[in-house]
Amino acid sequence: MLAAPFSTAFWTCYLCGGISDLMDGALARRLKTQSAAGAKLDSVADLFFAAAIAVFAMQWWNWPGERIARNIPYIQAGQLDRIE
């Protein structure tokens, strides 16, 4: 693991990943350099990002997979207070 869970380094990496994900699509559209391959790669990156969050949460909180699946949207949005 690169950073301790919920440490400043963790949140910095998490936020930088999210911001760069938003910016790359907007930048590609603005520069008219978007491609089908880029769109697919972005979707794959989003899938891996969500999977990494799920694996992290299952290990950190010892949750069963079903509970993780219900809470992924809250975890991705950083709304940890809404987790069931």
C-alpha cells in the first residue's frame, strides 16, 4: 500500500486521481482529440478505480462483498458518513 488509509497522502492521491480523470476528458473534447480508444481506456480506468476502492474497503472494514457493492457510490463520492 502506498499510503496509510485515510491519511493526508491517501486523500491527496485520491483527489488527484479524480481531478485528473475529470480533466483528461474535458481537455480531449476541448482540443478535439478524443478517440474511441481513449473513451474505452477511460472507462477501464474508472472500473479499476472503483475496484481498488472496493478491495480497499473490504480489507479495511472486513465487509462482505454485498455490503461493499451497495456502498461503492458513497465511497467514490467521499461520503463516508453515509456508509451503511
